[in-house]
Amino acid sequence: MPVPAPVPVPPQRDVPAAETGPAAGHTADLTVLVIEDDPASGITGPELSAAAGTRVRIRTARNLTEAGRLLTDDVDCILLDLALPVPTAGTATGTGTGAPSPSVGGDHRPEPAPHRAEELAVLTHVLRIAPLHAVLVLTAQDDTELAAEAVRVGAQDYLFRGELDARVLSRAIRYAVERKRADIAQHQLTESGLRAQENARLERGLLPTPLLEGSDLSFAARYRPGRSRALLGGDFYDTVRTPDGTVHAMIGDVCGHGPDEAALGVELRIAWRALTLAGLCGDRLLSTLQQVLEHERQSEEVFATLCTVDIAPDGRRAGLCLAGHPAPLLARHGRPAKLLPYEDGGPALGLLPHARWPRRQVELGGEWSLMMYTDGLIEGRVGAGSSQRLGQDGMVAMVNSRLEQGLAGEELLEAAVTEVRELNGGELTDDVAVLLLGRDPERIRRRGRSAPRPGPASTASAAPASASAQRPPL
């Protein structure tokens, strides 16, 4: 087979401003790197500029070693002659700016067909050292299969040597540049979507599943992270029932709103669950959690507020510990909701090295609802553009209004969070977590009457936890 004649491409020359044509100011300049071993004659820069309507700068390289030196970030398109010699082991593999650029698409670029690998070796080499540049290939007119394979492997387009003129070449360069930009944008969008899906799966898996099997208490929760498009923030909560029948609940807030704070919140929640199931409570538990925070935080300025309650097996009494956290809201049957005492609380975790957190005994009564929350719920504003915060008093009034409407459980929390958002005039900037525990004697009696009785030859399994003892909706 005769060797095809080299494509006529001129050596590089400067293009005077007067030669760029009247339309040059309307589109961006282009820089084209021509890789061809015999650039003796052919289309000139001014010809391309006139056809493209903008200034076109041409750089020429006789081999891949020269191309590696001339390949810089300002190159828009590479015009590659597939008839170049196959690169050898000594051929340069880096770009003119140092190490090879990161590959778009990673290692998933298609490999040439085995019978075309040698013919496309020069192209695969260029694609490896210039993954962010548009590549146009030149080939013989009678080899359409090779041209199509070059596009499949990664070139943006191909041109036949016999049809090369300024108008065709300028249009092909523009097309190749725009197609490469679209390919990169699509790849980045795909990568971003995949990362978002992985992050969402990770964060969803880190949300707590309350362990309340066997408890007569109802459970509901709402969670809204302050970070855009996040599922998890610096707020955290959990609820577990220990073998003695005590229900332990906690809610906390790591200062800050980023992923580091979210990770620390998860660590503190998991540590709290493990310590609670191990039998720790009150001051001993909080002292140990402070040690965890001190070892895991990124800075000594990071602290966390925390509220814990342990509800007796009969559901009528609870122990309360506050570590710089807002006091819970207690609503008893037939009475307005009010804040629990908070005067004896201790400092936030991480502020004082030898702090203590006293445990206060609280009488709950026979029928009650206990709402624990983070400060994101009370720090929202009470009108668009207003500097006034909702505050604890505003929250108490809002909850009492909803209780008078007969709302409870999930409906109460949903209405409260929605109203706070509406008062703020839009999404809240801080994380919001709200936890609601309740005891309803009538509901307990109904459950007792509907529970299956064990037969003489078998024992009934324990009643499953209520449907609300699942991961709460966001």
C-alpha cells in the first residue's frame, strides 16, 4: 500500500491584527496545535482567521516530542495526522506544563480495535497526554473505517486530506472545540451526580433507627440540615430502650454546619448509644462523651450542646441533664406546654475540661408529650427581613396553639417545623432536629387489649415497636 502524502500544513507564523477580519472581535481567539511531520505548505493562519471570523493562531510540531513542549492550557484544538510514526519508548509523555493532565472519563476511554491498535497508536498517545483538549484527526480519503474508529476511541471529528480547505477546517475546529467542552461538562455533571448519590446513601445510612421495641411510648422526629442538598448536619439525636425498661433519649448540636461537624455529630451519637447500652447515665456518660469530642474534633474551639433524658419504666418520671442545650418542652394532659427547669444545667461539651452535669429529677405524670429540639428551631426569624428571633417563648406559644388544634405526634412536629420556616420567610440556615416522645394511657390500654394471647402450646412474640420507631422522614 502506498504511503499517503503528508498533509500540507504551514509552519507557525504570527497573524497581524489587520489580517483577522472585521468579525474577529465577536468571538474568542483560537489556538490550534498541528502535529504533522512535513508542514511545508498549506492553509495559513490568515486564511483560517478569515474563514473562522476570528483570529486563529497556529503552532506546529513535527513529532510528539515537540508536541509535548507546545501543548499548553491555551491550546483549543489539536490537528493530528494519523500517518505520523508510532511513538517509541523514548517519546515524551508529559504536557508542556509538566505532568499529564487528569483524564476526563478516568480509565474508561475505549481501546482501539485490535487490528487498528497500531494505526491509532499516535492518537491514543495524544489523548493520554492531552485529555482536556479537542482532537481532530487527518486521514486518507479512502479510509473511512479508520476515521470512524478514531472518533470512537476519543477524537472529536476527522477530516480527509483531499477535502481540506480553510472553510472546512475552520468549521471543524469550532465544532471539535464545542463538542469537547460539552463532553467535559457532561462528564463533570455525571461525576457530580454520582458523588451526590453516594453521599446521600452514606448520610441516609447514618441517620438513627430508634431502639424502642417493647416500649409503650410513642416516638416522632423531624430533621432538616442547614447545608444545601445535604441529608445530615451537625445536629444529632437518638433514642434507645435498655433491658430494664428505661427509655433514654438525647439530642445534640455540634457548633458549625459543614461535613466535619456532621461527622462529629454521628460519632457522638454512636458513642452515646454504646455508652447508654453499657449502663452509663447522667454525669458519667456526659464526661465520657466530652472525652470523645476532645479526641475527635478538628479544633479546640469546637464544642457541642447536649440534652439527655432517661424515662423510668413506668413512664411517669425522668432524669434530665443539660449541657449548654435548650431545655425540653413538656405538655401534660389538660395543661399548656412549658419548658422544663434549666437552671442547674452544665456547660456545653468541650468548653471546660473538668465540668460536671447534674441530673435533675422531673415528674412527667400519666399522660404527657416531651419535645426535645435544637436551637435551629428557635433561632429562625419572625418575618422576612426582620431581626427578631422566634426564641423559646415564641416556640412555646406556637406549640400550644397547635396543641389546642388537637395536633400530636408526627402532625405536631410537621406543623411546627413548617410554621417556623414560613415565619423565617424561607429555608432555615441552621440545622433543625426535633424529637417528640409521648405517653398516652388510652393508647396503652388499646394496645393491651389488641395484643395476641399466647396459646397453650406456643408463646407469642413480643409486640413490635410502633411504626414510628423507624428512621424519621427528613
